[in-house]
Amino acid sequence: MDEAGPQREPKQADRQEPLPTAAPSVKRSQPLSIQNPRLKEQDSIPNPFPELCSPAHSPILIGSPLGTGTPPAPGTHLVKVCIEDGRSRLLDPVPEGATARDVCSLLVQRTQSRDQETWALVEIHPHLGLERCLEDHEIVLEIQATWPLEGDSRFLFRKNYAKYEFFKKPMHFFPEHMISDCLDINKGMTSSELIQNLLLSGSCPEIQGSLQVRQTGKKGWKRSCFFLRKSGLYHSNKGSSKEPRHLQYVADLEELNIYSVSQSRKLYGAPTDFTFCIKPCRKRFCARDLKLLCAEDERTRTCWITAFRLFKFGQQLRCNYQLSVSTKNQDSGRLPPGKSASEAVLVAMDFSGKEGGRVIENPREARSVEQEEGQAWRKKTSHRYSLPSSYQYSLSSVIHRTQAWFHGGVSRKEAQQLIQEQGQVDGMFLIRESQQHANCFVLSLCYQLKTKHYLIIQCEEEGRLYYTMDDGLTLFTDLIQLVEFHQINCGILPVRLKHYCVCVAL
């Protein structure tokens, strides 16, 4: 062996060394700490069986944030959130007391989204067909702890324009025939006054209506008259009688959550598609704990779901709404509630005079000018008209694909579902390719909780390509111009375009 090599001690010396002391016994139920000189002091070996150590025994509280190898700090957890296309992402560790609003704020920053107050965290249980929008003040990990140990339950990050819409248009959500009052002190008040009292002071009127309920242990459905009061949900054993001897107690509002039900005909044999259910909020999910109710139309179901939210959370929802409005005002420069930044700076103008433009203050004159502008709308000649006609044609046919409101080749049913999921407020819209007419598009627009579809066709005039929805009366050089025009003017639409459906990428 060369001189640089290690020197070996004699064998006799090896035999004379004292034997090492016995290592302390190790409990087999505890993990051993493995030291690795290549790891930094703050790094550690990841737990190979995290689902056994999860506080909620939930598989979505595992792993590390994407791009990092460090475990969450004590007192924090990792939350997995999905988006519309099924992709998911682990968030940075969030505290145990993180609310739905906190998680949404983190996601808005991560995705560089706009209008934080219109985003929501949605709880979805596909195996049961249930979903609901979490209130801003609800604790995310507490909700997660009620999920089944094995299943496909998850959180979804998406738009919900209707989260606080009932504060802006209460009578749109509460039909007069469903509003009554069982308190003598409020007798004689109109339905509008009762709703305003509900929103401002917390005094709750009574919500009443006919619903079909799935009978316990049976597949059949039975129609009954239900009454929602501050004390709970009741149904009448005798027609629509409100007498105490005819009312049967169904549920306590403080102990339940309300969910909308999708595919209710397929999963539960419901008589209509407008199904919702109530479930004890402290229990894990089980089909036998669901109380399934079915309404006749979407407006009735929306009324019941909104009333449950208001009766359960009361003034807390108003505080959430005020906080949302204040955040929006800070972002958009102190705008009035319910008004967007674009709406605040748009006014009717008249440029026909020699002295320049003037603001049209008379509403009738403004509407008249709007109609004239709609009929004579043409985009002025711009630089693009100096380009070859073939390039103009190709530009007009593809420029809309960069816009967030364009959703490609989604079907009519998928468009309706997307609008329904994101709130169904007046003015919600998207544009999609027509599946029945070649080289045509469809504007899907929500109005009064219903989705209307308007065909957009292509036509040529003087060698130029235009788009129209009214058989050529009003022409637009591309779909972007069509959308921008109808964001200011109604045209042939029942309401101006206001909110476009969004699919966000995490």
C-alpha cells in the first residue's frame, strides 16, 4: 500500500478494542431519525405515509407546494384546489384558521386574477352530485374534516357573481308569493319591506312554498308545503295549513348546510333538475343523511338556497358583503356598490355640435342616441383596411381567440352549465363556436336566471368581412367590437353584457 493510503492497525489491536455499548432499545411504533450529511439542517426526510398523520385523515392535506421541498410549518396545512378543467395545485401552507376568503385571496394573487370579490371556493362532492359555495368566513379545514375518508370530494376555485347579488336585487331572488310574515309586529308590511328588514336588521320573514321531497328509505317523491323560519324548517301535514298541530319539524338551521344537486334525475330519480338538499354540517358525508328537496324552477330553488344562507348566518353575510364592497372600492377607486369601473366612466355623449362634445343628461335622449348609434354602427377605417384583404379576413376570424370570454367549441349544454355554475346574474355571457352552423358563433347570455342564445353570422360587404346578430342591420368588423359595443348598448339584447364566464389556470 502506498504512503498516501490509509494505515491499517494490527489485527491484535482490533481484538483489544473494547466492545461498543449496547444501543438503547427503540420503540418500533416510533419513526427513526435518519441523518444525511448531504441535507441541510433545516431539511428533513418527507413522511412516506402522510395520510396516516393527517389531522382530518384526508388525502388532500399531503405533499409539499409545487416547486418546494420543505414541509409545512407547525400549525399550517397544505390544501389542494382544483379548477374547471380538473387540474389541481397544492397551495402554500395555510394556517389552521384560514377562511375561504383567505384561500381565495391567495389564489387570486397566485393566478394574477382580477375582481377578488367575485371569486369563490366551492365545495364539490361528485359521487353525490352536491356542491355549494363556501361563505367567506367559513374555516376551510373544518369543512374538509367532514369529508369522507375515501372519495373524490374537493375544493374548486371559480367565479361566482351571484354570491352577494341578493343584497343588490333582493326582489329578484325572493318572489312575492314566497314571502310572508308570522310576526304580528310586522303585519301589513309589503314583501319588499320585509326583505329589506331581513337584509338590514336581521328580522326574518317566513319563506313558504311547495316542494317535492324524497321519502326516507324510498325512491318516490312526495309534494308538501314547507315553511322556513328562524327557528327551523317545517312542513305541513295538511295542505298549506300553518296551524301548529299541522306543522312538523324538519331541521335546525344552525346544524345543517344546504347544497345544490346536479344530475339529480340520474342519481336520485328527481322529478325536475332543480334539486337541492340539506345535510348535517357536523357529520361526515353519507347518502342516508341527505334530505333531498326539489323545486319547480331555478328561481324557486335559488330563493330557498339564498333564504337558508341568510337565516343561518344572518348579519355575518352582510359583514362579508360590506368587506367585499370595501375591497372592491379600494381596487377601483371608491366606486358605488354594484357598479364596475367601466360603468363609472361611461356616459352618453353627443358630438354632432360644432362646439365639441356634450354629456347627454336626459335619459330619453340618451336612449334615442343609443338606438341611432346601434343602427348606424360602423368601425371607422383603420390601419387594418390598408392591409391585403386576405390578411384582414384571417385577422377577423382569429383575433377573438385571445379573449377570456371566448370558449371555443363548447356545446350549448356546457355553456348553460358554465353560466349556471358562475352565478346566473343578468349580463353574464360567453361566446362559443356554433355546432350547427359553419363559420358562425353563438352569444350565450344570462337574463332572469335563464340562458338565451343569439346566433352570430358572418357576412361580406364591399369585400370586407363583418359579424352581425340582427340580419345585417348592425355590422361589426370582429367579435371584439361586437362585445365592446354591447357592453355599452343593449342593441337587440335584453340586457347589456356585464360579466363574462372565466376559466382560470393555476
